Amino acid sequence: MTINSVNTANKLCLFLFILFFGFASHAQTTIKGKITDAATKEPLAFANIIINQNSHLGITTDIDGKFYYSGKQTITSILCSFVGYTNKTIVITPSNNKNLHIELSFDANELNELVITGENPANAIMRKVIANKELNDPENIATFKYKSYNKTIYDLRFKGYKDSLKVKGRLKDGHIFMMESVTERKYLKPNMSEEVVLATRVSGFKNPAFASLATDLQPFSFYKDNMKLLNINYLNPVSKGSLNKYRFTLQDTLYRDSDTIYVISYKPKPGKNFEGLKGVLYINTKKYAVQNVTAEPNEKGKLDIKIRQQYTYTKDGYWFPEQLDYTLEFNEFPQKDLGMYVQGKSYIDSIQLNLPMRKKEFALESVWIDENASKKDSTYWDNYRREKLDLAEKTTYRVVDSIGEVADLDGLVTFAERFGKGRIPVGCVDIDIAKSLNFNKYEGVRWGLGLYTNEKLFEKLTLGGFAGYGTRDGDWKYGGEAIYTFSKRKEFTIGAKYQDNLVETGNHTFQFPAFAYSNGRSLIASQMDRIEEGSLNIGFRAFRYTKWDFGISSARITPLYDYTFEHYGTSFKNYYNTELTANMKFAFGEKIVNAFNQNMSLGTKHPILYLSYARGLKGVLNSDFNYNKFELALEHSFYTKNLGKTSYRFEAGYIDKALPYGLLFTGEGSYDKKYPLIMRNSFQTMQPYEFLSDRYANLFTSHNFGGLLLKTDLFQPEISIHNNFSWGNLSYQESHKLISFKTKDRIFMETGLQIDNILKLNYMNIGYMGLGAGVYYRYGGYSLPDFNDNLAFKFTLNFTFK
């Protein structure tokens, strides 16, 4: 071999050595896997992983219990830990580093209380977290925008159940139900929010008119003073005053790059009586913000919920939700040894902060579904799914879709939608339940039929009518109407109606939503006018939070009680009345959700104002009276931390001319010995038609302490205090003949104590029907001579999950 050939070979070897060494020096060591509970097989969100016994080198699992790490250092071992579980060390080799499945076992001893002398270190950390809560609350950012992929799975949990019905076999080992959606949300501080459903897929449905959202069963962030879960307000451990209510325990300290993360468990202190949560907080010293959190009610019920949230630190310097997760557990439904659970997960990305936005850029609806949302193909879904559907999920769509087609699940949703509005769909018509079956003290049971066309016959036009026979008064009532809907989104309708019907005295014009069929007030209606009426009206929503209704009506009115109206020498038994009406509802910040092909209101945290004006038109269509009638109502409910829920409703009305009894203000009482029910926003100790007014002011106030005053393991009543006041006056009292009434130019007062859930009855293993009672006392200017006559004992029924 020549010298030149040797040199060439050496150079080649040196080149290959340098090349190999370069690759080796930049090689990446990767670990990837999942940590679960050894008993339940559920993923452990936010479990801690220490690499190579170096406490400053570690990672944390996400809400799915998954972890991933890639670095230059060779990984030889990992230490896995989770609050309440036994630690486990895993030796890492090139053959096991990619698909690790690690199970940790629960150890109750790990949760033993620490004996602390001096300042609790967890409390010192929590003070900093609470001091920075306004800074770290993402909903205090001026504007933001993000996209979210959401997946919800419904499945069964077998607890000794032998599956004799072969449920899992029928589902071919799929889930019983699942939903997916992709949404885009934008937000403008303080309360403008719009979320559009870009894509939705629901097993068993061809064209679902609903979708899963990140905020279905939990708030968007963990910073509000009160956390509302399953309609119960829980005191947030990250709120002022929580140190007096919660016991915080520092369980671990983690190190991530230059950050320190404190793992703090929390639960209510013994002897503290409040709606509390328990769980674990991961507090990052960067702005002392919540990085991860788990939370669930401290007290279990028939239906339990647990939430998990993970935050990311954005390049803009804000902590923002990145993953949201909840588990809803039906412990004994459909039966005790067979439970059902719901798992909802949301993954947030494409986060943009402090974008220029204006209010007028936001749609009326807070949530609405794009018309093409149910038509997205598999390529679209694959772009948003974090992982491909597994075998069980694919099976769910295949099997449940076939079941849905046979069972017509789309039709069942339509049925539920209509039934929620008091109608039963039958082909191209709907049966109106309230117009087909009714009851009041005057008519007794009213049997009949109310029919209205639906979208199967006409898309925008609704035609309908009703006829009914009262078993007590022995008379027929009937009517018909036509409604044309120009825009569902703007709630823009025009209608015409004719009816030969009964109307309770005092209820001839606009009805504020106070006492209606929903709370039983109609049961005790006994003083009626017969009306033969024709009317036209137009309704629409304008200026985002305002609904309007304008109308004109003309009626022949016949009192069905002994009564004569005499005024300036003219006597009336029957009379004609034509009036123009204008009604308005203003609900600032009202959240409107477009789902099930309609706009639905989820209410508002602000006061709601109702205004009504009616103008009598004497001489028009034989009308006998000229007058102006004004009414207003203002109502509001709000929750105060550590105190409970306060509600109030103020009402007032004024009429400037003398009018017959039926057109004046009466009927605000609800005291009836035969039906001793608590009826909201009415006077519980006042007889239904005890007072008559042409001007009035009413104030209803209540405060519900929930379980804050009294709570034991077996007895958990909700205690409410009510204070109601009324004033009124009546001009031309001498005009009303043959009928007895009082006026109330002094103040009518009553106070009540209401206790709900005195007796709790299991309801379908989902929750409890609670039987309660209340006692009200009448005092002030219209108290009665006998003490017992001032008392009213009443009952109430409600539903709770725990």
C-alpha cells in the first residue's frame, strides 16, 4: 500500500470519526408515556416526574396523564410521584423509553396532616397567589382569541354489575356516546364574548344542532371568588378570606428551569360550614400563578364532578388556560351497581392576546353554530385532534350512528326541544300542552286541544288554534293565531290572534315574568273576565340586550262576577276596550346561546328591567275608555361570598283615568288554604284579590343562605329569609259597585322564613327531590286582629344533586 493510499484511508477514518462524534454529541434522549391510577386505570393529571434523581430536572403530566421529554442528557431513571400516591422509580433503557405505562397506587398515609409549628408555609404562598389573582386572571386581559378542540365521552362504570343485558357487547366495546367540536372564541373585557362552533360531530346524529364546549361544566379560569359547579356556588380557595376557611398543605416543591412550583393540597377546615372544594394547586413562582389545579366538591352527592385545568405562560407574559378537563360521575345511575360517567376534555391553542377589537364586531349570540359545522370531513378533524381516534372511539361513531339512524335520535332531540317549550311534536303539527290541559279554581280542569304547525309544514309561518272546555264553569273557549318569523336570530316576528277566552282580572295587558304556570299562581285564579279579542303584534330584538313588543288589540270584556262600573253617570256591565301597547325588556350582559335551532337565554348577572306602556283609544272600534297605563319591573339576583344568594324584585304601576275593575291592578296575593304553595314574587299572606289599585309599588326581597347556617351529615336544609312590602292607592273608589275590595294607602308588610330540603327523597339515583316549608307573618298597616290570621304556612319542592 502506498503512503498516499494510507493517508487517504486515515483522512477518511478521521472524517467518519468526526462525523459520528458530531452526531453522537447532538443525539437526543427521549422518554414518552402515561401515568395512571393502578386501581381505576384513570390518568393522573399533573403527576411529577424527576429525571435521573435530579430535582431540578423534571416534567409534569398533562390532563391526560401523558408526558414527553427530549434532551441531551442520557436518561437512566425517572421517579414518579403524585399527591396521595406511593412514589415509583422506573429504570430507563433504550427498549422501554417510548411507550411507558406507569401505574401508581393510592396510599392514604401519604395524605396524613403535617404537624406545623409557626407559620404554615402553604398559607404564606397562598397569600401571594391571592394578592396576584386579578393580575393572573385571563379574563382581565383586554382582549383575547383562541381555538379549542373539545371531546366528550359518555360511558358506563361497572361496579359489580354482571352486564346481563350485554350492554358493552351491543356497543361492540365502544362508548355509549361521544361528541367532538372545534370552536373559535374571542373576548373583549369586561363581558363581550363570542364563540362560534366551526365543527361539531355527535354520535348518532346526522345534523346535530348542539356542540360540546370548553366551558360546558366549568368556568374558563380558576380565579373567580365563587366557582359555580352543577348550579352550586363553591368558595374558591384562591379568593380573599379563603385562608380562614380552607386548610392548605404544602405537599411538594418542584423545580422547572428557573421556576419553582409549589404543590399545595387544600380542603375545608374542620367545623367550617360552607360549600367547599378539595383538590391540589400547582403554584408557579412566576407571578405566583396557578399553573395546574384539580378541584371537586368536598361533599359527595348522587352526581359528582371533578375539574382539572392546566395553564401555559404565553410569550406575551400572561398565564392562559391550555387544557381543561372535567369528569361527571353518576354514582348510582342507571342503577347502584352500574354507574355512568362523562369525561370532557378541551385543548386550547392559537392563542392571541390584546388584539384590536370593538363591541360592534361581536354577534348577538355568545355561542352560535356555523351552518357548515356538521359537514366537516375527516381531513379537517385530523388537523385539530391531538391524537387520532382510538379503536373504542371509532367503534362508538360506527355503532351509535347506526343505532341513531334506526332510533331517529335527531327526532328525539326535536321532541325534547319542543317539549321544553311546552309542546309535543306530532308530524307537521305540535300539540300545545298548556292549551290542551289546564286547571284553575274558576274553570276546574280545562280539557281541550291546542295545535300549531311546525317547520315540517312551513319554515317561517306558524298557524295554530285551540279549543277547551271547563269542567266547573261548563263553557267552551277557543281561539286561533298566525305568526310569521322573519328572523330567528333577531327574534323578529309578526303575529295576529283572535280568542274567545278567559283572562284573570288585573292581567289584561303585558305580563312581566313573575307568577305564571311555572310556580303555581294560575292554580288559584278564580276571578275572571270573558274576552272576545282580536290583536296584532310585532316583536324583535334590537340594540343587543333589548327586546321589544308592540301591539294593538280590541276586545269586548264581560266580567264573570257581580260587578258594575259607574262613572260620570254612565253604567257598564260589559264594555269594549281598544289599546296600543309597547313593551320592553332590557337585560344588560345577557348571554344568548344559539342551539337546537333557537336562541336561548342563559340570563345575566346584571339587573333586568321591564317597561310597559298601554294607551286606551276611546271611540276606536267602539272602545269606551281613554287612558295611559305605565308599568315597570326591576329584578336582580346575585351571590355574595360567604353570605349566599340575594334576590329582589321591584314593581310599580300607574293609571291616569278611571277604569273598570278588570283593567286595574290586583291579583298580587297568593294566600289560599287549599293550595298552600310558596309562589315566588307574590304576597304569601295576602288573598289573591284583597286589594285594588290604580297606582302601586311592590318590593320583594329574599336572601338564601344555602347551607351556611346549618349543615350536618344527615340534615342539610337551605334557609331563606323573605321580606315583602306593598303600597297602593285607588282613585274613584265609588265607581266600583257590587264588589268588595280594599285599598292599601298604608304599607303592607310581611316577613317569611323558608327552609328547603327538610326531607330529601332519592330521585332516579341522580339527585334528590327536597320537600320544604315556610312560615310568613303579616304585619304593619294591614295586620289582622287575630294573631293566627296573620300567619301563613306553606310548602315548596325543589331538586338538588347533593
